[in-house]
Amino acid sequence: MKAVIVIDIGTSSVRGVLVSADGQFLHLIQKASEPDFLADSRVEQDVSVWSRSLTEILGQLDDFMKASSQEIAVQAISITSQRSSLIVLDENDEPLGPAIMWQDKRTIPVIESLKPVEEKVFRKTGSPLNPVYLAPKIRWLVEERPDMAEKAKSYLSIADYVAFLMTNQKQTDWTYASRTSMFDIFKKDWDPELVEVFGARPEQLCELCPPGSVLGPLQSGRFRDLSFHGVPVVSGGGDQQNAALGLGLFEVGDCEINLGTGAYLLSIAADLPEAFNADVVINSYCLADKYVLETNLICCGSLIDWLKRVFFPETSTADFYAALDLELHSNASPVVALPYFQGRGAPDWNSLATGSFLNLNLASGRADLLNALIDGICFEVKAHLDIMERYMGKAVTAVRVAGGLGKNAVIMQKLSNILDKELWLYGNPEASAIGAFLQARRALEPGLPLAELYKTVRARDTVTRYVPEADLDRSQIAASYELFRESYRKLFL
């Protein structure tokens, strides 16, 4: 049996998935990799967690194949990863410190100081200045840690680093480069002027390649004892782009929501829009001939973790969700919750926005607060979907959903009610891994029709559809949504 290994690096875990050539998941291994949230809005992670997780996962997958009753031949390894965390290597290719994670907000002063060039950055890269991105982190190092910047030989994303561990090559594909603020989205190349603006040197950046490229063979000595040593390593592309591909976004106007630690809304464009504003981010898609329009909520599933920690500290995860289901209801809460615990993403990228509960009175109880925060997530998703529809010039009828929050039926029904859209949720939630698998198959067989292979992969899957409840008071939801938007405007604009 021929197979592909997918390495899927998320914010809180690293997963290794063994997938047969026809898309059947044979084995999955997951290793926790929680970042450190520090008191001063810094978010870091020990770089060794990825090398350790990679070594353990590949070794355990090899053990699984050797113990299998049937012969399994790995044809390729495909990498998909969170996109905007920074790893700095010295002249010996050793990390100079912990990774600066994508949620880190230390670069807010850097963003403020670069306001005079923000329009130039946006027009070249398709993305406004954003503390999430890689280049502001580099500029922060140059300004605040010049000793470290002076020793820096290479700046890498997590995907670049993991690929380097396997291939000894430093390459990055367009999907990651388009999340740096130094990549010209039109020319598909590093922009020399922007590289200089952010304090980097061209030789410190990875070589660029299209997503879906073979980066080289698995040739690192640390993996020489694996049965699949020497197979091609493929850059599948960023996790959100691959999640979109894994949900079947092949045609212009297809739309999906990924409800993970943060939430991402993506739709596909064949060409760069003739005119675009900073309310949407334009990135390279994992299909190299297309682009992706993207908005994001910085906090989504992380807010559910916060609810559990604050309101149900002694409760198991299963019991917490059972209790949450009992307290959630279809109608919007009279309390308003602004879900900006780590700042706001689209449309205004306000890093100074904070989480807030409004419209409280002495009759407000726990259920009101729980419902309000879920409503706040749903309202923010609605605001982003409105942006997408404006660029597409048409209404979305059905939205495909992935991510951990999609596992909760009560939350999904509430989201369908507030969006007034049908939601499709697939039984296999590993959308990013499916996308990376498709990328590997195409890298091995360039003429392979991906849409047909996608149908084969999903043919064995179940699809749960959520439709808006017919007896809802839509005027009440509309009024709550407007109160939500007005509350933000009064507090933060």
C-alpha cells in the first residue's frame, strides 16, 4: 500500500497522520505543544518542542508501519503549519532563543512606528501591518535585542524550521512568505525595500518556492534509521490554506470557516482584486495559481478554554461541554461580549482592543455571560462573512466549517442561526491534513486532478448540516448584532 505522511503543526499540538494513497487515514499521532503565555503579552515556545515532536512522531509512525499486517510504502512527507511564528538560528543553525509565537503582541510599538509606510506595505503585500506577522518581530529584535539580531544567520517560520530539520534546506513557500510583510504578492518575490524596512538582510531569508513544491529528500542524519529515509519532503503550505483545500475550496467564491484557537474565514480568488481595502488580507493560496481572501478572529477556541478555566475550574472537559450545552440557548443574550481578549483582527486590526462584557445588571447570571461570549464569537464571524460577500459580489448560501469548536452541536446551531446560513461539517475534522495530503499527491503526480481525488477522500465521510431554526426572532438577533457593533465603535473607535 502506498501512503503519505502529513506533519500538521498547530498552535497547541503537532500531529502526524499516515494517509493511504486514496485518502484513508491509517494512523494519527498527536503531541501537545502548548506555547507559554507571559504576563506582558509575550507568547513564546521552546524551539526544541518541534524537533522532539517530529522525531517521536516519525519514529512512532515507522513502528506502526513495521507492525502492520500489510506492507506500507511511504511516498512523501507533506508539511502544513501555523504560519507566522519566528525562529532565529545562529551561524551553527542552533536557535538563539524561544520562538516568538504568532499571538505575541510585543511588536505593537513597532507597528505604530511604521505607520508612515503602512500604505506601501499594504499595497505591495496585500496585508496591512500586523503584529501577528513575521517581519515586525524581526524589526523588534533589531531594535530591542540587537545582540541577538547581529548573531542571526536565518529567520524561519516553524514550517521552514521543521523542513530544515528533515532536508537540511532553508526554503519557504509563498503561503508563509505572504504572512511576513516582506513578500510582494504581485511579483511572488521578496521585496528588497520592505526587507530593509524591517531590518532584515536578504541572506537571512529562506529561498522562495511555490506551495506544493518538493523541498528535497528526507536526508537528515537524525532520521537515517527510518524505513522511509530519502522520500521527498513537500511544502504543503500554511495550515489555514490547507484547511480550505481540505474542505473542497477549489472554485472562486467557495467559503470556509476554521474555528480553532483563532478563527479564520477564507474564500478563493483567481486573481488579485482590482481594488482592496485593509479589511481583508490577501495571501497566496496553496494552489499556486490562486489567491485567498482571509479575515481572522485572534481568539476563538481560546475563549472557550477561558470560559472553562474561569467558570468551571474543577470540571472535566466532557462535563464542561455538557454544562455549557445546557446553558446555551438559541436567542442572543441581553449581555454584550466583545471577544477581543488578544486584540481584534479584521476589519481594523486593532491590537489595543480588549475583551469586554457590557449591558450587565444585577439580574445577569452565568448563563448570560456564557451565551454572550458565544454570541460575540458568532457576531464577529458574521461581520467577517459580510466582508467576504462584499468582495465576492454575491451571498454565500452554505459555509464549510472545520476546527475544534465545530464539534459542539449547540454552538454550531447558534452560529447557523446568527449567520442565517447553512453550515456543513465533515466527520473527519482534519481538514489541514487532508489539504496537505492532496498537495503531496499532486507533487508526486503533477497532472493529478485534485478535485476528483478530493471527492474520493470525502466520499467515505459523513456531513452534518446545520440550518437556521425557522421559528427564530430574527429582529431580536439583528438588534443584538447592531448593539454588539455599536459597543465596539463606542469603546475602541
